[in-house]
Amino acid sequence: MRGEKNIDFAIRKVKDFPKKGVLFYDITGLLVNPDAFNFCIQKMIEFYEGRAIKRVAAIEARGFLFAAPLAYHLGVPIVLVRKKNKLPGETIKKNYSLEYGEDSIEIHKSDVLPGEKILVVDDLIATGGTLAAACDLLESAGAEIEEIFAVIGLPFLNYMEILAKYKITTLIEYDE
């Protein structure tokens, strides 16, 4: 059971945001609905409890909201994957391409130990570019990517091409 019936009603579909022609899938509708949010967290626990996951990597910023309760339940640390210049300690960085430019993400160097299995969590997978960069960054620090989890997947944007080497789980997918 992927959960479509249980969370689709709570995900806001906002036309022409952030620009004309884009249909934005807004997870804040899940956050203001405790039953829908709880459903998401309980499904994540069901998927990952008892697995060999040693850390949960959370993609800034909405990924933090789903990763934190899961990591707490699993009793494992959270690795914050943040935009450049947001972490105060010694960091490692990954530059990656966007549709119209370039961006960077960082993690604290000390937050990942070589050989650890990490679950990477975000709210939504669109093109997969940020997640691919996050996985590359974590792997460069010595981590093994156990899986990628997102509440929403947009397969029509072909994220499977860029993330082909990873196992991916989503709770709901939209094809437009």
C-alpha cells in the first residue's frame, strides 16, 4: 500500500507556482493535518524499522520535517544536508547544476562515518538533481546510500534516470 488515498487529499496542488505553468505539490497540507502527517511517519517507520540504517540524511528544508521523527524513532543521528554557508563547523561541499545555473550543498564533515548505511529523506523528488548531489556528497564522505525516501515523486520529470543506481521509495506519485 503506497498511501495515495490516505494523503492525496492533504497535499495541496497549487497552479502556476512558483512560476506560470508549474503545478506545485505542497506538503504543508500534510503538516497541518495531524492524521495525514502521522500516516507518513508511520509508513516510514514500517519501511525502515529493523533495517541496518545508521543515520538519516535530511535534505533542506522540508526533508528535515520527515527525517527528524523517523530518526528519533529509529534512535539514529540525523545528517543535515544544507545549502552552502548554513553549517557552522567544518564542512564538505558538492556543487551541482540546476536548470538555470549552479548551487551547492554541504554537510558537516564529522557527521558521516565511513561505511555507514544512510537513508536519504526529502519531501519531494522532482528532477532528482539535489538528491543526486546529496548522495554523491554523502558517498564522498564514505557513506553507503541504503535508500532514498520521499513523500512525493514526480516520475514524469524523469528522476529515475539521474537516480538509477539507488533504491527509491515514495508514498505517492503524480504524473503531471
